Amino acid sequence: TITTCYEAGDSGAVLSTTTPVTGSLGATLSLGATSVSTDGGTTTATVTVTKNGSPDAQANVTLSRTGTGAIGAVTNNDDGTYTATLSASPRVGAETVTAHATDGALSADATSSLTNTRGVPAIITLTVDPVSIQADGVTTARATATVTDAHLNVVPGETVGFGTDGDVSFSPTSTTTDANGVATSTITASKTVGTQQISVTDTAHGLAAHQPLTLLATSSAPTNVFASPGDGKAIVGWVSATPADGDTLSDYVIAATPAGAQGPVTVPAGTTSAAVPGLTNGTAYTFTVTAEFGSGKSQTSTPSNSVTPYGEPSIPAPVTAVAGDHTADVTWGASDGNGSPIQGYTVTASPGGAQLAVGPTVTTAHFGGLTNGTSYTFTVTARNADEPVTSNPTAAVVPKFVAAFHVAAAQPAIIGGQVGSVHGTLTSDGLPLAGTHVTIAVRPAGARSYAALATVTTGGSGQWSLAVRPTRNSSYRLVYVGDAAHRAAAASTSMLVHPQVHLGLPRNGATLPHGYLTVTATTSYAVAGSKAWLEYRRPNGDWAVLAYSTVSSKGALRFVTSLGRGTRWLRIYLVATATNAAASSKPFVLYLT
């Protein structure tokens, strides 16, 4: 005991005494049976309470549980034990029982597990779905039985049997319930019209249930289903179904295989054909039809013939034409058959309406027999099993005669400063083109582009010519621009220019002392920097090099060599360049003493 005192004079002085809680309380809980049946099963709960290790007959004991079963009054047995009767909960499963003991300020708890087990089978129920079927010997229904105890706890593993007072059949006729207390059997219709009682029995426990099943007179299914293709659809027809006496026909359901984008199509009774849209062109389909009666659905019809929807082919594009001489070549992009193979193409010329048919894999056509100078357009028509489609017309093209130059140069190489001639004839399809204009342009060696030189007119035989005086190698371009009936033509030719070489000193026939010798010369139309050789003639007639020189900016040459006594025939040779052709002086003789 602890006593607390305050000093005298303290107005709040109080004397208090606290007695501390000492000792300990213990509790245990035991069940006479840890498993009880929901069919009224009970067990005794015994709570043993000790205080400081000794039986405590002064405790207050209460019991609680997680289940819903009853708890009887707790009896104090005056020996530290307390008992009560626990009744089973109605639902199967484990629960926890808790004992709570108190003695003054002391308390203790104890728990134990109690299992509620299902009772004996007491209830059996039966459902039949659907409750009416066709009396066709084929249609089925399902019988479902459920077995429970009195508290509706399912009973698995219970054997049940299915039967009838009629002649339908069952599969199976006997089976056991599953973990959910459920057993099923498939009922197959007989051909006897009327109502039969379907029964399920649990003979081990004397349980039974019954439900009616009505067998309806059989209504016929649609027959002779046929189909024809369309563009993204099919038209399906059939011979109508016939309802049995007392039955009514309400609708037909048409289904495609494979399924279309819009699914089955439903049409009212009285209809014997329908369009099935949402199909893919190029895919093969079959169709079935089912009749819907008041008694249910008919059997599905036999599938129709297979059909492949298709539509118009795509328009050939692009379509182009290139004109020739009395001809045109037409090309186009292949068409897509849109579910039906392309059978071929037809090319049509306008004006005139001439046509040319080609095969399905051809995308070009050569049109002959056209009139030169006439403007034509062309269309291409693609054909498949659907309607043909025709392209837009091509751009207009004009077939023309083919003109050709026949060029000859009277002097393909000339001496610099002389006049040459570029000439030839202009023909079309081998015939002369008279009175037409030929434009001539020139590009001297070293120039980057052609420059207009002259325009000449062809003569009666298509002949033309132009006098030229080139100073270096030159190319000539000839152009005929064409007209309404003739194609343009172009050609080219060239002319080489040989420079002139003039001997300076010594003179031809000069007599000179042997030894060192200087020979000079001048050139006309030679390009500065061109290479030149001083050559002498050997006894066998060949020419051999004595000395080298380069043409100066003023066209001069100078050679230095050494010659022995005797008669020497010499010449000066200019090496060919891109600008000029090769050239040489006339041979000259020197007498060396």
C-alpha cells in the first residue's frame, strides 16, 4: 500500500491510498468435440481458470464465437472450471470460439477452433432448361439437380439418378454431385409430342424432385439455300420453313461463313431471299439459314453454294501515249480486279474509234495505222466479271513522219583559209523534204557551245548545203524543227583544218657548208604551242626526226640541228592537236659541202 501526504496548510491536502494489482490470471478452453454437424450437433466448451497458479472458482467467464450457433449458459463448477453447451452453426465451415475470464482487475482469454460439418442430404432441387424442345429426336435440354442439407449447405459426392415418365433419354442417367452439390444430365428429345415429367432422385436418402418438359411438334428448317455474289455482298435465297401445328414462324437468320463484318442478317417470316452486306470482295463465302419459331430455332440449313463477292475493277491509271510515225504506244497502270480476276483490256483511239484488245497481264499496246498529223487521244477499258470501267483519255498526241538527215562533207578536212562545204539531204520516210528550213550552228574546237551560223532551205530533192571557211577543227549541228506532219530531226558533222607551213631560211635548193644549221618557218592557222618536227628523209623513204620546235605566238618555228656533207631532203611536220589537224610543209632540198 502506498500512502501520499501533503504539507499542512495546503488547501488541497488529500490523503490517498492505492493498493496495487498483484498476481496473475490464466485461462484455457477445450471443446468436447471440435467438429459438429449442422443437423443439431452440440459440443461442450470447458474453460479452466487459474489465479496465481491455483484453480479460481471466483472468476467471471463469458464465451463468444465467430459463427452464428447458440451458446448456452456458463456453469461454474466451483473447482476452477466453467462449462457451456455450444450448438452447431447452420453454415458449414470453421469458426473460432473465444473464452474471456475476469477476476477483479485480472483477465485472461483463450480460444479454440470449431468446425461445423454439413448435415445429411435433406433437399434436392431440379431445373430443366429449356422447358420445351422440338420432338425431333435430336434437340437437347439440360437437367440440373442440386443436393443440400437442411440448412442449404451443398452436398458433394452424392449419387443421383435422372429419369422420366416418358421416352426422352438421358446422358448420364446416374452421376454424383460436384463440389457445388450440382449434377447435370443432357436430355435428348424423343419424337413423341407432349409433356413428360423429368425426375431426379437420391435413393440413399429418399429425396426426389420433378419438372415438366414439353416436346413440341417439329417445324421444318429452311432448305435449298443458294447464293449469288454482289459487290461487297451476296444475295441469299431459300425454300421457306414450315411451322408445325400450333407453332408460329417469326424470322429467318442468315449467317455467312466466314462471318461478315455486319454479322448475321435477320429478316421477317414470309421473306425467302435477302442481301447479306459487309462481305469482303475476293473472299469465298457460304451461307446457312435458320428459322425462328415460337417454339425455338429450327435446325440450321445445309450450307449454300460457295460464292465470291466482286465489284467493278479499278480504273486503269495512269494512262499515257507516245506518238510515232503512223503509230502510238499506249501504257497504263494495271487495274485491281476487286474480287474478280481481270479478263483483259481494250484500248480505244479517238478519233476513229479503232480498238486493240490485249490480255489481262498486258499493260502496253502499240497502235498502228494512224494518220500522221492528226491529234489522237486514247482510253483503256478494264474488264472483269462485273461491269467494265474506262479510264480518262490520255493527253493528245500527234503521229508524225520521221525526218532524217543524210549528211556529207565534200571536204571533211581542208587547208586553213580555204572554203569547204557542209551539205546533205533531208528526207521523211525515204522521201525528200523540199522547201523546209535547216538551221546550221558551229562549235569551233575549244568553244563551249554552238553558235548559229546560217539557215538554209532545202531544194526539190531535199538537198541543202552551206559553204564554210573554218580556221580550226569545227563541229556543225544541223536542226530541222519539224512541222504538223513531220517530227523534228537533228544531226551533226565535223570538219578538220590543216594549218599551212611556209619555209623561211634556208631556201629550197640552197648550198650550205655542213655542220650546224638553223631552219626557220612560219605557219598559218596553227595554234601557238603546237608541236613541230624537222624531219629528214632516209634512203628507204621514211622520215626521221632531226629537231623539235614549238609554234610561237606569232606562228613562227625555229629548228637547230647539225648535218654532214651531202644532199638532204627535209620537211617540217606539225603534230595534230584538238584544235587543228596535222600538217607538213612541202619537202625541200639542201646541198651541204
